[in-house]
Amino acid sequence: MQKRHLGALEVSAIGLGCMGLSYGYGSGVSTADGVALIRAAFDRGVTLFDTAECYGPFSNEALLGEAVEPFRDQVVLATKFGFQDGDSTRPPDSRPERIRAVAEASLKRLRTDRIDLFYQHRVDPQVPIEEVAGAVKELIEAGKVKHFGLSEAGVDTIRRAHAIQPVAALQSEYSLWWREPEAQILPVLEQLGIGFVPFSPLGKGFLTGAITDRTEFADTDFRRSVPRFSEENRRANQTLIDRLDAIAAAKGATKAQIALAWLMAQKPWIVPIPGTTKKHRLEENLGAAELRLSPEDMVSISQSLGDVDVQGERYSAAAQARIDR
Ligand SMILES: NC(=O)c1ccc[n+]([C@@H]2O[C@H](COP(=O)([O-])OP(=O)(O)OC[C@H]3O[C@@H](n4cnc5c(N)ncnc54)[C@H](OP(=O)(O)O)[C@@H]3O)[C@@H](O)[C@H]2O)c1
């Protein structure tokens, strides 16, 4: 697989989002199946693996640590701190003492002596970002962390953090149905030499066409609380999938591959992290690394999808309130 750079970090052009193996979209998979999926990704050339303290909580980091132990030095482990008690339903907590405690606990669960990329998961309005960056800087000086990242941070926060400790990567939602980062975020990242890791690059599964208005989500599936995934909005948003289907057919690719290749074609420093629990979908998604979209393809995708008015917010009101702008 080709490589890309996130700041000074070299990673595979597509990473693996590990969240759904344990959390978020139902109950996840067994440890054995999760380990097998992560190792299959490594065998196919994936070297960037994404997790967080709050996925589980805690079990997703432990799963990843177990899976990569035999080849730990050949991969980049990215994890995140930033919620009270590691619970993403609770308020943010980026107090320096909490960041240090999370780092120690994450190192143990990941079975490693350094976290390659340590992201603040959500900006904490109670803690100045300079203090957060300072705490991570100390962890970097101590050799426990290699690179600093932010997630869903706005441009002011990015600039202030970067002035204290250079930021290697911003991880925020970006996809064919959520293009907000194009307006302000991408130009600032380009100016500062910060890489971009789009999360939910497949629109939490919707952009693949595998989800329809008839899909039933499990009780523990977080999409139940997402307005964009209400039955009515899924029905309305099917227009986007129908148009994407035509584009994919013309390119001899799948919708998932178009969604990922489109992100990678935006900038050479963009590294999407699609998540899946299934090996055949892993293969399909990684196939996007070989798909080239020409400038003409990009224009035609923009023209075809640009006037679709996507229905529904991407987060519940409570989750939306945590987004820094
Ligand atoms: N920083 C943050 O705040 C944040 C927020 C959300 C996510 N993330 C990170 O980003 C990663 C990816 O995001 P995500 O998991 O939310 O969304 P995603 O990658 O856009 O979509 C994942 C969903 O798509 C399905 N899927 C994957 N490949 C498919 C394919 N080829 N065909 C059909 N369905 C497919 C998966 O189901 P199956 O398992 O059934 O294949 C899963 O339900 C996460 O794992 C996590 O590491 C970060």
C-alpha cells in the first residue's frame, strides 16, 4: 500500500478505524474475530490503527494492543483522551492530570511503551488548549507519546495548540455527505503542514448503499440517536446513494471505494480510516487505494452530488454541543 504523511508521521494511505469492532454500532465482535480483522488489515499493508479510551470504554484499546503485539514496531497506534472517566456520554475532561492518567492506562492496554499519535477527542471548554498542548508536550518529552492530534477542533483551537506543540493530525468527520471541513479547516491544515484523518469516511455505512430506510439498528447502535439516520431521512438521502451508484458503475468500482478515493484525491495528506467488522469489506475498502479519480472525475462527482440537500443533522443535539467551532 502507498504511504502518506500526517505531519512527520508516515502511515499507509488508508488506515483502519477500530471503533466498531467493540463499540458504537451494536455489540461489536469477539476478541478472536477482532484480532483476526486487525491482523488481516496489517497483512494488506495497513499501518495506521485508530482507537480511543472511550471505545468500549477501554476494551477497544485492549483489543488493538493484543492484535498488534507481534508487529507493534511496524505500525502507528493512534488513541484519544478527553472524556470524564473515559465515557463519551459524559462531559469533556482534558485536565492535564487526567491526560497523564489516560496516557499511562492506554499504554498498558495497548501493550506498548509509546503512543504514536495521541489525540484530544473533543475540545474541553474548561481547559485552555495551551494547557492541553503543554501536557501532551511533556508526555512527548518523556517519550511516552510521539505525536499530538486534535479531533473536531476549530481553526482557532488548531492554531493555538500548534503554537505550543506542533499538531501532526486533525481527525474530524469528512465525507461525501459532510463537507464542512473544506471551507475553513483544510486551508489552515495546509498552511500549517498538519495532516487530516477523516473519520466516518463512509458516512457511518450509509454511503456504501448497505443501509436503507428498512434497516433496523440494534438497541446499542449509536445511529439510533443520529437525526441523519432517522427512517424518514434515510429515505430522503437515498437520492445521494442512487447518484453515487451511477458514478461507481461508470468507474467499475463500488460506492465505498468511490467515497474513499474521493477523499484521498482531495489532498495528498488526507488519510481516511474506514471501519468494518468484516474481512471482505476490509478488502473492498482497501481497494480504494488503487482507484485513481481524475480531475474530470472529481468535477463530475461534485456536479452530480453537489445539489443533493442531505437531510438531518450528523449528531444529536447533545453531541453537537461538544463540537468546537
Ligand atoms: N474522532 C471521532 O470523534 C470519531 C468519531 C467516529 C469515528 N471515529 C473513528 O473513525 C473510524 C471510522 O468511522 P465510523 O466507523 O464511524 O464510520 P465509517 O467508517 O464511515 O463506516 C463504518 C460502517 O460502515 C460499514 N461498512 C464499512 N465498510 C463497508 C462496505 N465496504 N460496505 C458496506 N458497509 C461497510 C460498517 O459495518 P460492518 O462492520 O458491518 O462492515 C460500519 O457500520 C472509527 O472506527 C473510529 O476509529 C472517530
